[in-house]
Amino acid sequence: MRRSIAAALFVCGVWLSGSGARAEMFRDGETVVFLGDSITAGGRYYGVISDYYLTRFPERTIRFVNAGRSGDSAGGSLKRLQEDVIEKKSTSVAIMFGMNDVGRGYYVANPDEKKKAAQQQALNGYKANMEKVVERIRAEAGNPKLLFITPSPFDQTVVLDKDNNQPGCNDGLDRCAAIVRQLAAKNNGTVVDFHGPMTALNLDQQKKDPKWTIVGSDRVHPGAPGHLMMAWLFLETQGAPAVVSKVAVDAAAGRAVENVNAEVTSVAKKDGGVTFTVLEKALPFPIDPAAKTVLTVLPIEKDLNQEVLSVRGLAAGNYELKIDGGVVGRYSAQDLERGINLAFNETTPQFKQAQTVAKINAQRRDAESQACSLMNTRRWMQSHYKINPDDPAAVQAHYDSFKNKTEYSAAMALNYIKRWPQHGELRKQVTEREKEALTSRKPVPHVYAVVPAKQL
């Protein structure tokens, strides 16, 4: 199945980076800003990317900054570039807009000439605003490295029970993607293609199940599997290494024969098996359990999460693998010689440590996302409603003016009333969780034992 997906993506001519400069892995000391709309604001795909860097490169300290804002567009972001990008002294900026720029409401079945003209006008505005965003970032932010992300798709082909389709909208986003590629070529930036591969995957899977989608039921916002795919596409564009570690031990000879990104010491034959100590220089890539369904259709494990252990020279039979005294699996001598991937083995101490890192990082992302949402509401009340957000009476009157208290602006105003006093504490939590994640990711040595399994 994975081969068919890879073939579909390749045939569509959309595989990974497309055009533009080749991406580099982020280096120690970098500050990476992700600029975008609500798909970025939730912090999920960029958070998965930061999970990878935290666990794969524990010697690097890289700061990831969420500059996504719900409901925003390329033009809207111009008002906040100074605070959200330029003042952050970013070394790399990843930009993804389009979903709120394309003019989704102009896409209907059998559009008339007026609708078509509005579609084109929206695309022209997107191009002009994206050019302004890039020009300002290059001129005012110290000319950081630029990563141009094509917009994730609007799923116009999935069959849903609800009537929320806007036919042709994804074709409009494809034209946005073409604009992104042009900008990347003009500015020596890197293209990270979300739109093409995600659309191709949808079309491929919907041949078998018309209700399948990598995007959510609103056709706009990807869920956990979609954000994992986006992170995978981003990391693949950067040439991210697949290997967590690769260790091979010869039990008969009592020695290590291979150690990639790991140190192997104290190898000793014992009780028909072998013991040894391994200090890996990375942790396995932690995957959100809610995202695991996409692992069956994409080669994410092969591409990004290889923690391989091989033990040769064992007599035929079954063996228990123990790490720090705890049994983590039962394997045949043949399987052990061929090599087993421990990256998704939930019983290993390395897996548990990586999950702890991811949990702390998720707390950081959630606090950052909440703080950013409050700031976005504050700015919107100032610019759109001309309200002083520091005047509690004015903000309360603004909320009271909404007849429908469930509409978006009313809900955001109520959230602001309740949560703005906590904004400083949320920013403090971001800093504290960031430090905690950096500390918790340091690999430690583990004692391995491969011993003959008792008959069940």
C-alpha cells in the first residue's frame, strides 16, 4: 500500500520540495518562526517537527515559535510582522497562507463570470500580499532563511453527510501553491509542498473509501494524522535522518560489530545469550497515538524512526530482550539477526522518555497557542472593532452586543474576558516548559540482555 501512495505522489509530480533551494536541517542556536493562519495556530504540525528535533538532536537547542493566528491571511499578517516575526530575531521563517486568502465563498458549483472574477481577484491579492510579506521579512528581519509552504488542501472530493463543500476551492489553492513556488524561486527559498502530496493521498485513498480524508470534517483543518503527514513532508524536504540509532552485536564473539549514533560497551556472553550497555545519542521520534492511522499509508516509520537492534551468533530458538531488567519483547534468533526496530516499542525506557519529552513539549505548545489566541483577539478588537482592550467595561459591552453568543467573535471576546489576566502566566509557562523539555531529552545508558526465553 505504501508503494502505491509513493507512486501516486511521484506520478502527480508533487513529491516533496518541488522547486527552489534545497532545505537544510535547523542548526544549534536557531530561532524558527512558523507564520500562518489557524492551521499553524493550533501548533500541531510545527509541534511535531519540534518533537523530532528535541529527540533526534539532543545536543542542539532550537527555539520554535508559533506565529499562526486563527482567521488570518497573508495581508492580515502584515499588521503583526513586527511583533510576531521581526522582533523574534528569527534565523528561519516558514510561511503558509492561502486557506483564508483564496476566497472560499467564491467557489460554488457552476460559478458565473462574477464569481470567477472574484476568484481571480482573490488570487491576485494573495500574490501581492505574499510578496509584501516576503519583502518585509527579508528587509527587516535580517534576511532569514525562508521556507515557503504550499497551503494544505481543502478537501473538495471527500463524501460527507454535511453540506459544506465549495467545489473548485482546492483548485484555487493549487493556484496559490503555484504562486508560492514562484516566490520561492525568486527569493532563493525552499518549497515545502503540503498541497500536492496531501491532495494526491486523498484522491488515492478515496478510490477505496469515498469518506476517507487526511483533512477534517470541515474540509479545512487537518486532524492529528494530517499534521503528522505535514511534519513528515517538512522533515523529508530538509533531508531529516531516518536513523535514531543502529546497533549490531555478535553474541558468539562477544563484541559489537556496528554502532551508528550510539556507543556500545561491556559486551559479554552470558547464559546462552549476551549482555551489553548502549548509550544512544538520540531518542525515538514520539508519535501522537491519535495520528498513528496514517502510518499504514505513509512510510514515516522507514523515513524518520529507525531504532534498529541486531544480534547475530545466537543459537536457534526464541529469546527475551530485556532493557534495564525489564522484558521489552520476545523474538526468534532469526528476527534478532535480521534486526528489529524498537522505535515504536512502548515498553522500552527510551520510548517512555521520548513520550515524556513530547508531553512536556505539548504543554509548551498549548500554553503558547492560548497566549497567541488571546493576543490575536486583543489585536482584532483594536483594529476591527476599535475597542480599547484594556478597558474591561468596553470589552464587556462588546461581548454583550452580540445577539448570538456562539459566533466566533463573541466566543473569542468571552475567552479574552476570562483569560487575559492569565496571559503573563501563560507566557511564563511557555518558557518553563521549553527549558523542561530541553532538560528531559538527554539520553542515558541502558543495559541490554538477550537471554533464551523460557518455554510458554
